[in-house]
Amino acid sequence: MDSLKITGGTPLEGEVRISGAKNATLPILAATLLANGPVSIANVPHLRDVTTIIELLGHMGAAVTIGERMRIEVNPTTLRHCRAPYELVRTMRASILVLGPLLSRFGQAEVSLPGGCAIGSRPVDLHVAGLKALGADIHVENGYIQARAERLRGARLVLDTVTVTGTENLMMAAALADGETIIENAAREPEVVDLAAFLNAMGAGVTGAGTDTIVIAGVEALHGTDYAVLPDRIEAGTYLVAGAITSGLVRVKGVRPEHLDAVLIKLRASGADIVIGEDWIELDMRGRRPRSVDVRTAPYPAFPTDMQAQFAALNVIADGVGTIVETVFENRFMHILELQRMGANIRLQGNTAVIRGVDHLTGAPVMATDLRASASLVLAGLVAEGDTTVRRIYHIDRGYECIEEKLELLGARIERVSG
Ligand code: UD1
């Protein structure tokens, strides 16, 4: 199993190109199932989770071709069956995203229930309830969601909790439904907006994405198209924190700065100078120690839960006391114990971590437990004295493209160690 060995202490300096967004790529690849012809997707990041969804599409019989620079072409018309097996779903919860498109396009779906997840229970009850309201017949048998429908019928859906993949699943299902669907309390994340734009490029009638009310006018069929995925705001945010935590100067290129508003507010509060261009952001923290910041996660446009662990790492070496409140997921603090092993001073109380900054961390062998937790351990390693080995980095490969190459370009001392 690969590890990352990091020798801390170098302020990062330079620029880094941001990849396509994982969380937009996954629903968009699932949505290709809705088309009645080949679809071509560009700016796809080369990540473990993306490989998993490609494997899943291929497993069901879709013809998938990976072209130069990860341009993915999917022809869903060759599909042989509509079963997403446990072996694939268990490695990636987001496989549930094929449920809506399969049901709506092929009238049936058999999707394994995702197993327990390291960051809380993460149920899919809202996906299922929404599809039932659209007329599907759904029950759970032998650990599989068994779903059938003649043609889904448009309906007004009110989501109990703001759910990103839930909103996406229902939007995809409604795209081919008979009549109009209204999703109230919809997620407003940029990745939801990107999926809506992709659906519309295939001929769908989605309006209101980016607000909490999405209206989908169902159409008879969707056609193939060419589409490029939006840049990854979480990857961009993570490299900016890498600049801040090492008192460096980092410019992220190829981003949509407006998607990072909540993160940039906190980076400014931590003392960083931020300059924003049309598609780049530069952070300058040279010669300064970051100040602690208070963070409270919530659905977009508030501070993203996927940046929480990285800001915990930043607070660990910052000047002062910072409080992190996690409101989206229960049990998303596994990085805290590992950070403590590097010398962090953190008190956990329910969904709140109170972090008193220390003036140095010491390198240690640490274990990654989920995707963003691993990112926080890498960040801590960049600033710790001596060597940090982050184990189980398959988590990081699920969401960060070429992380060691990108950090190396910024001057970090980092290497991948096999075995
Ligand atoms: C997506 C993102 C993930 C991010 C999260 C929150 C993808 C592939 N993943 O995950 O990176 O951390 O949004 O921004 O886009 N919930 C229910 N019932 C449901 C569905 C969700 O109770 O049927 C709850 C969850 O337990 C959680 C909250 O809703 O407490 C938000 O979860 P959700 O937005 O669904 O997360 P994901 O879509 O799984």
C-alpha cells in the first residue's frame, strides 16, 4: 500500500493548475446514461473515484473510451443490464448516482445500498423517497435497492435536508419524466449547476439550478453532446491552504474564484493577502504565521465541509484559538486524533473542535481515514519538523490528481513510497 513521505519546513512557492472537479465529474458521467447517443466529456480528472464510475458504466455494458488528456466518451446505447454491484458501490458511495438515470432511461435499476461510511451514516433515504414520489416502485432486497417504473411522472419534491447527490439523482431522474418536477430545498453547489448545464446541453429543460428551487421540464429523449467539467474548488482551496500553512506564496490557475468565496473569507481572516484574477487566485502569507479562524460548515454558499479538515490543520499551527463546527456530517473528525499525534492541541466536544495553535508540529507516521482527512495530514506534514509518513493514501488518490507532483512543483519535499 502506497504512502506519502513528506519532509516539512519549506514555504511553498509557485503556481499550480487545478483539475476538473471530482464531484461534478461523477454525476455527469452517471448522467451520460440518459443520452440516446455518444457523449464526450473533457477536463475529467484522473482519479480513483472517476475510474470507479467508469468501471461501473463499463460493467453495465456502456461503451467507454478514454482519449487523450482524459477525454471520456460514453456510448450508453449498448447497455446490457442495470445492476450496480456491491463490489463497486462499496468502494464509492457516489455510485448511487446511477440510480436516477437508470430508472428514468431504462425503467429499472438494481443498485447496492452503500455500506457504512467512515464519515457518518450518510443515508440515501431522500434519494429513494424522491424517486418514489416520481412514481417509481422501490424496495430493498438482499442489500440492493430494486427500482422499477414505467415512465416517471413529474412531481413537487421537498427535500427534508439539503443533499447534493440527492438533488442530482432526482434532477437526472426528472429530466426524462412526463411533465414538470420541482425540487424544493435543493442543493445549490456549483457541481449541481454544472450537472444542470450538462443535462441542458443534452436537451433537458432544467432551470433554477444554483437556487434552492430547481424546475425540470421533462423531455422525451436526450441526445449526445460535448461538455467540459468545471474546475475543482476543493482542490483549489486545499492548495491555497498549503500556501497559508507553510507561510508561502501560491497561485492556483484555471479556477472559478467565485466558487471559493467562503473559503477566501477565512483565508483573509487568517492573515493572508489574496489577489483574485479572472481564473486564478494568489495567496501570499510570506513571513507571517497564520492566525486562527472560526469555521462552521454548512451547504453552499456557506463554508464547505470538504474544506473543514484542511482548516483544522491550518488552525493547528496558527496563532490563537480557533473553533471548527461541523454541521453537515456526524463523525467527520477522524483527522483530529492523527493531528494530535503530531503535537496538535485540540479539544473535541461533539461536533466542535477547539484548536489552540502550537508553534510547531513534529513529523510522525499517520494514517489517512478518508479523503479530506488525508489532505489535512499532508498539509500538517508540509509544516511539521522532520518526516511525516501518511499511510493509506488510496483515500487521497480518490480525490487529488497527481498530488505529489503538484506539491513538488511548489517546492515541497514529498515522495510516494510503494509497499
Ligand atoms: C456530497 C459530496 C461530498 C460532500 C457533501 C456535502 C459528491 C460525490 N460528494 O456528498 O464530497 O462532502 O456532498 O457537501 O458530490 N442525507 C440524508 N439522507 C439522504 C441524503 C443525505 O439524511 O438521503 C444527509 C447526510 O447524512 C448529510 C447531509 O444530508 O448529513 C448532506 O449529505 P449530502 O449532501 O447528501 O452528501 P453527499 O451528496 O453524499
